[in-house]
Amino acid sequence: SRPPDLQPIERLLDANLDRAREGLRVLEDWARFGLDRPDLVARSKDLRQRLGLLHRDAYKRARHSATDSAAGLTHPAQSARTSPDQIVAANAARVQEALRVLEEFGRGIDPPLAEEAARCRYRLYDLEVDLLRAHRDGDGRRAQLGRCSLYLIVGAGSRDVVAGALEAGVRIVQYRSKAADPLDDRQRLLEARELRRLCHSHGALFLVNDRVDLALAVEADGVHLGQGDLPLPVARRLLGPDRLIGISTHALEKLHQAVDDGCDYVGVGPVNATPTKPGREPVGLAYVAAAAAACPVPFFAIGGIDLANLGAVVAAGARRVAVVRAITAAPDPQAASADLLEALARVDG
């Protein structure tokens, strides 16, 4: 039998090997199912298997959860983790802490384990950065864009509306503050920065309308441009390859031009007359149908769309819609968001 004085150390090593391997599995599954990044999957799996090879049977036999006074303890911070970035960061920290314990306590009885834990810890630092960056690089943003069905556009003073929509499951938000809004650029900066933080805390994309400078200043995920705004190639040169650029279109020729210029998505509309675009003649459902047949990038139908007319828009071929008043003017923005998301989910279901 093992010397009694080794048993506490063996239990400690067993617990931290379990903790490190479990945390690495969380990172591995996010890389696999959330990011679709085989390279990051392979790196996570390699670290997990390296530790698995050193998880001795003696450590497992020393395990006795029934006498562990801290078993089952939780912390309120655990339930506050809702976004992928928060989960990745928390589990990477969990693994790093476990590896440090393995280094410190493994030196005396298992030097190979201590040395491997040190190597894994340094590799994990880079892996964590790459996992978080992948969620915010061009591929990550475009993959997330493709999964979005409901796009919320808000103006000034919309924090509570955005918070409710995010709680309901909206995962892309655009901040559109026009010259008529009673804000100066410093106020717009502060408001956009707060909305970006709120969106990212929920794992949602945050875009700015028109203003490339504001998008860069708040580290937004991209911009949405109208036909009279900065040309897309110029915006791309300023924003770089990793941020999203959407373009408003009201005719098929404009859609094709936007795609040729390298947009990531297009807005198709206005489908109906809307006070958001006063004086703009609605394009109707015919353009939605044409876009559905011809558009090779994601498109969002926009313009006076709400729960009452959503069915007709979907029947014309749209699978994604952008809305303003359907959520911002609703008595309960969170419930309105949930209803729209549910209706769109039934289309794909």
C-alpha cells in the first residue's frame, strides 16, 4: 500500500488532473462545435491527452469524494457566465490554476507530471488567446453572422431595449445614431462603447451604422453602410479583413455590386413603407424573392417588418429579418424579440 503521508498529495493530484482535463474538454468542444476550427480542436485535445497519459491509477484509487469537505461548492460567478467568451476564459483559467497545482505538488513525487504540467500551462496561454481571437476574427464573425436570423437596429438611449433583446436570444445589434439625435460624438462614443460591451457579454455581434471611425473607436464587429455612405472598398481598407461590412440595397443591381465589392451581408428593402426611411418607396416582396434566388451572402429583409407580416416576408424567401420598431416600440422588447425569434425558428425547423 501507499505510504499514508502520500495519500493527501495523490488525492490532490487526482483532483487537479480531473479539473484540468475537464476544462480542456470544454475548450475542445467549443473549438469543435462553436468555432469549427479543427486546428484548435487538435491543440486542446493534445493537451488533454498528454495529461491523461500521466493520470496514474494510484491517483484515481486515492480519490474519495465522500470525504471531500469542499465537494459541490459553487460560486455565484459560475451562473453569471452566459457568453462563449466568458466560458472560454473561465475554463482556461480553471485549467491554468490546476496545472500550477500539479507543478507545485508534483515535483516531490512525480517530476514527469510536474514538468508536463508546466509545458501545458505555457501552451495554454497561447491557446486561450487564439480561442478568444477566433471568436472575434473574420471567420468567427462571419460564421456567427450566418447563424443570426433576427437583426436589431437601435438608436440613442436604447440600452434597456438591447439588454432585453439579448436576453431573448438576439445575437446581432446595430447602433444607428443619426445627426438629428440630441447627442454629440463624445456621447455617441460612450453609448456605443456601452452597447458593444453589453453585446459581447452575451456573445452577440455589435455593428455601427455609417460611422467607420466610431466602429473602430469602440472595437465594434463591423459597420453597416447605405448607398450614400463611404464606398465599401474604402471602408474595407480602413476596417481590415476581419470586421463585417453590410450594405443596404433596394435593387438587384445594387445587391450584385455590393457582393462584387466584398460585402459580408446585405439589407434588402425597405419591404414596406417605414418612418425610419421617410420618402423611400418600398420595394415590396418581389425584391425579397429576387434576392432569395440570387444573393450568395446572407441577406436581411428590412422595412416595417413585424410579427403580423413576417409570414409573408418568409414566404417570399427571407430567412433573416432586420427590425427597429417591432422591438424598440414594443411594450415588452424582450417578449417581442422572443416571439420573432420563435417565428423565424419555425421556418428552419
